[in-house]
Amino acid sequence: MGLIKVIMYDSKPYDIESFNIVLEKINQEENKISFTYLETKLNKHTAILAKGYDVVCVFVNDTVDKDVIDILYENNIKVIALRCAGYNNVDVEYCFNKIHVLRVPSYSPNAVAEHTFAMLLTSIRRIHKAYIRTKDNNFSLSGLVGEDLFNKTIGIIGTGKIGKCMINIARGFGMNIKAYDKFIDPNLDVNYCSLEEIYKTCDIISLHCPLTNENRHMINKNTIDMMKKGVIILNTSRGGLINSNDLLEGIKSRKIGAACLDVYEEESDIFFTDKSGHILNDDTLARLITMPNVILTSHQAYLTKEALNNIANTTIENILNYQSVSTSQNEICYHCGNIENCKKNKKLKCF
Ligand code: NAI
């Protein structure tokens, strides 16, 4: 087996550190796999840089559309290895019969759920305000009155790996829990209900489903109108689930009590980079940031040591598995999302 050459786009120092630790172990006896790290994102202008490599490794804000796939395919790229779970940025259907797409289905659902609660608690107990005040020797409590989570009703949309961690944490706080999923998990002991019931009855609504064409902008003017006054919206899933302008209007009209966002629809050119000293061109984001009841982090929910280590291990394992057996259990099938499902149901349409 020859050396597998991987080019990683949108690499950050923490990615490089975690991948190099795993590579050192893997390559101890034989040089099996090498990584070249690029800071630039993948798009139709940078795709040509993959020429001469076997595998392209990408993250959430790299663009893998038809133009990019054509360039990669013409340049003999066999595999796109996502170092994330979500794959809404990849035209998986267009990859069919051209390039195999592998992903990391789970790296730390707890990290994301814990961050979601960290944002919720920051907001509901005004920790972001208190932190700045005490740094300035201002020990006044006026304006810092919070709310209990105990007995509040939280609506969890998407009861997969992260949704389940959310449910466990919410139980610890003594919250009432309602859940919605397109595919109900019969083994999960939770009160499933309709989306409409979640919108109409929950004090807090948290999004944990993937972004698809079907649910893009599921939080919009109409659904916000259904919600309780003062509702808190949490989104650590994908920005496109929320119509950001409608969210902003909901906040301005005081309908929405608070929003905690780790993702933003137009995040790809903004998040993960230091923009201090720059003027933000995105007026909606700039206005959201000024709101005292908006907590925004820049797609940070996954960022723990444990998750980075799992991402590096699984990404490299996926590539090595693919190289030795021409597939991987973490290959995405464009028909159902997972090649293992296809195999189980004996309707393998992928490759
Ligand atoms: P998962 O695949 O384990 O669970 C997703 C759940 O959503 C499944 O139960 C599925 O049936 C359900 N679902 C699918 N379509 C739906 C729809 N239209 N409406 C309602 N439910 C639907 O995924 P996991 O690991 O729980 O991740 C959820 C999302 O979190 C990912 O899709 C990704 O977008 C996001 N994520 C964000 C991270 C961050 O750092 N902010 C890190 C990792 C994931």
C-alpha cells in the first residue's frame, strides 16, 4: 500500500495539533499517510490545489458544490473526508459515482449539548453582563435578575445523539421536556409531540436536527408568531434552520426573549477567523451582536480536547479503511445518508 496523500483545507492550529498527534502514532512503523495543511477554504478557485493528492479533507464551511466536485474528479481525487458530522455543504448526490464522501458521524455529542446549556445559562442568568461588570469593579446587581430553569419547558427538535444528551442534561435541571423528530426513536423515553405544539407551548426551543432543503428556515416569521412571548431560541445545529432577519425582527418586537446561537446562516466567510478591526458587512449579524439578549459563539460548540481527538482519529481511520477495503462504515450514501443503512436494508445503491 503506497503513501496516501491528504490535503486538508481550512486548517486551524488546533486541527493541525490534534491530527499530528494521531499521525505520529499511525506512521510509527511505516509511513502510511501524510497530511498537507492549507489555511484556505475549499471552493472552485482553490480546488486545483488538490492536484497530486489522493484525498481532500474538509470542514463545515468548505464549499463542495458541482464546480468543485468536477475539478476534484478531473484531478483524480478519490475521497472527500469530512472532519465533521453535518454534510449540507457537500453535493452528495453529484458526488455519486465520482468521489466517495466519508464523515465523522459522532465526535462528542456531549460537547455540543454542554455548550448549548452553557449559552442558555449565560443568557438566562446574565453571566455575560456580570462578568464585564465585576471586571470593572461594578458589583451592582440591578438588571441582572435571571430565571430558574427548573420547571421550564424545553422543546428539543431532533432527538439524535446531541438531542439525547440535551434531554439528559435538561432532566438534571428538573425541566419539562417535549421533543420532535422526523423519525421518532421508539426506545427513547420522552414526550414526543408535533412541531406546532413545541412552537406554541415551550419556553425554550433548541434545534438539533440536520439542515435539509425541507427544514431550511423552519424558524421564520410564521413559526415565531406561534411561539410564547419571551421564548428562548437555541441553535447549535446549522444557521440555515433559522431565517436570521425574522429572528432579528422577533427580538426587536420583544417576542423572542433571548437567542443563543453557535451557528449563523452566512457564517462561512466570518466564523472561525479574527475579524476584530474589520467592519462587518453583514448588517443582520452586526445588529444581532448588539442585542443584550443574544449570545453568539462562532461554531464553537464542538471544540473540546476530546472532540478534536475523536475527529482526528475517525477521519484518519475512515481514510485508511477506505484505502484497504474501498469503503468505510462512515461513507455517506446520498439516498439515505449512511452506507451502512443501505447495506442492512440490502438496497445498496452506492457504488
Ligand atoms: P444525529 O444524526 O445523531 O441526529 C439528528 C436527528 O435529527 C435524527 O434523530 C434525525 O432523525 C432528526 N431529523 C432529521 N431530519 C429532521 C427534520 N427535518 N426535523 C426534525 N428532526 C430531523 O445528529 P447529531 O450528532 O445529533 O447532530 C445534530 C446536528 O448538530 C448536526 O446535523 C449538525 O448540523 C449539528 N452539529 C453542530 C456542531 C457544532 O459545533 N455546533 C457539531 C456537531 C453537529
